[in-house]
Amino acid sequence: MKGTMRFTRCLTTALIALSAACSTVTEHMSPDPDLSTPHADGSFLHGDDRSTTPLPAKWWTLFNDATLDDLMERLNTANPDASAALARVDQSFAVLGITRGPLLPTVRGDGSLGRQGQSVNNLLFPLATPENDRFRLGGSVSWELDLWGRVRSAVKRDRFRAEAAAVDYHDIILSLQSALARQYFAYRAADTELTLLRTIHQRETEKLKLVEARVTFGQAVKSDLARATIALQETGVAVEGAERNSGKMLHAIAVLTGSLPSELGRLTDSRIELAPADIPAGLPSELLGQRPDLISADRKLRAAATQVGVRRADFLPKITLLGSGGIASLKAGSLFDADSVFFDIGPQIDIPIFQGSVSRSAIAQARAQFREAAANYRSTFLTAVREVDDALLDAKSYAREIAQQRAATASALEAADAAKDRHETGIGSYADYLNAEQTRLRSVIRENAVTSEQRLASIRLIQALGGSWEN
């Protein structure tokens, strides 16, 4: 018996040493994910190759809008989509904790007591009594030796998945913040447009009354009255459309901040700042380390590569150290005697000999998932570069357009002032002044729209660059 126990101890020690020595076998069976990462050489089509400037943690403060700052605080604490994303992160790390379990031995305890009776007609040998008591206290230990690194690779795989879920959370937060900023500035632009349209409607009303008076005195014809009426009605239709548009944007802002539209109320007016200063886009290669969706795609690719090795390691033998023991007796008084001790210690080997096509199909599935993850990574990268180039193109184009529109608005203002002076001096008519004022107001509406689009382009660029968060 001593020789058997000595052999068992030597075998166990050798297996543990082998497990430590062969910890990277599964890793060697896994494909190299670095060979499947996107090639990020080159530059942006509309960029200037300058290195990116780190954005503040609260990037929306670049717009210097206190109301927007308050809305962002509400979003970060009350948005249900953000809470759901955070719960998914917790789930991923809980799965990682479950996967880590086999790295340590599993210990169980058990105990029982009772009375049992034997069937006398079912016994080959007679017993002194067919009934007896039984008492037992014991425990068991099992530990799978991670000879090939399969369990450690599974832990590594789930760690990558948990990291991907954590980064996905930041990506969702960035998307929500960007959506809120876009909705907010679009609402501001719509609210300004509504105010200007109401002013135009008031001017059209005055113009209609003037035309009616001229028709009465024979200085205008009915076609002039019809045109003035149509202009007033069209302006009224535009006012109604602007009111609907502004209201729906306010509803969207309420939902993003986790509140009901009736709870949000009308936003307080604040001074609208211009878009932030020029934001360098840097190089496409820098996106790989700063965009949450690209970092998540990288982690998912590495998890898929590790899974291939885990599936291939399923073909290798699994060795588990088993041990059980305790005390057992038919009498309570002798339960703790030395002769009541029992034990069973030794390794168990599980060798997969024939499993049909299950294991090979599992490997094929893992390889296909790896190829899918690599393709998704490449697609995400191309989409990221396109989004940055789109935002850069918009930002530069709107900067030129707004300069031209401001010049047009200034010219319209000069024309309106000149018409007003002519009317006040008796040289021009009041109708000419109203027409010039209408032209000026519509020019201001176009400038307001272009200014809003410029701000939205800046937000899209910030989002395309990955915003600002702790990697």
C-alpha cells in the first residue's frame, strides 16, 4: 500500500510539473490575431496629417453651453440604454469569474446518517441482523490539471470578451452623448428658425393689409392681393412645420436624458457659440487606439483566435486529480476511531477516442468565427475612416459656406436698411421696405441652418475620432 501511495504522489507531482511546463500549448494552437488586424497606413483624404489633440474628458464643454452641460449630466446618470449597457459589462465579468473557477481545486463536503434494512431473501450470505445504522462524514477534492493551457486560454478568451463589453459600453455612451448634442443644437436651430418665421409671418400680415388698402384705392390689382395672400398662407404653413419639428426634437432630448417630455419642459435660452476650433484628425492608424468600436473589434478578434486553440485542445487528454475521504461507521460510538477512516486518491484521465464529427465541427465553427471577427474588424476600420473623412469634408465645406452666407446676410441687411431709409425719407414705399426685410429674414434663416450644420459636423468629427475616454 505504501508503494502505491508513493507512486501516486510521484505521478501527481510529475503531472503538476508538466502542467506548468506546457502552459502555452493551446496558445500555439491558436492563430495569430495580429496577422488579421487592418492595415492602417496612409492618411485621411481631407486631413492634414497633424497628430490628434487630446480632447477634454467632457468634450461637449468645447461648445461653452451651460444647458448642454446640464443635459449631459442627466444623460450620464439616467439614460436607460446606458444602464443596460453597464449591466452587460457586469454580466461579461461575471462569466469571466465562472471561467476562472477550474483554475482552482473544487472542494465538497458531505455527511449522512440513517438506518437501513436488507432484504433477507436477497442475501447470498446470512447476516446477524438485516437492519443497521450508518454514520458518515466525508469530503472530496477534484482539480483538472491544465496541462495544455486549455483552461487558462478559456480564461484569456473570456477576459477579451469582457474587455470588449466594457469598451462597447463606452461606445454606447459616446453614441448617446453625440446624439444628445446633435439633437440639442438641432433644436436650438429649429427654435431660432421658428422665431424668425413668426416674424416673417407678421411682416406678411402687414404686407397683406397694405395690398388690401392699395386695391381699395385702385393702386393695385386683385392678382397682387392673391400673391400676398398666398405668401401669408405659405408662411403660416412653414410656421406650423417648424413648431412640429421643434417639438419632436425636444421630445427626443427628453428621452435621451431619461425623462418624460412633460418633465423636461422648455429649455432655457442660452447663447449659441460657434463650432469648436479646428480639430486635427491625425492619421488612420491612431484610430485603432482611440475609437471604442475599433478597440472592441480588436478584443473580439483576439477572443475568437483564442477560442480556436481551446477547441483544438479538446482533442488532447484531460487529467483530473481526484481525492475523497472521511470517516464512516455502523455505530456512532466508533465513528471517530482510526479504523473508520477511508480515502480514495488518484488521477483520472479522459482521452477522446471517438466523438463523431462533434469536435472537428467545433473547430470549424471556431475558425469561421475567427474569420468573421477579422472581417468585422476590417469593416469597422473602413467605416471609421469613412466617417472621419465625411466629417472633415463637412466641416471644411460648411466653414466656406457659412462665410459666403454671412456675406449674403450682411448684404441683405444693408439692402433692408437702405429701403427703410428711403421709406422714412419718402423716396421709397413701405412695400419695398417690407420686401427687403423679408429677404433679410430669410437670409438669416439660411445662415442659422448652415451654422447649425457646422456644429453638427463638429460633433460628428468628435464622435468619429472616438471622443475622449479612459482606454
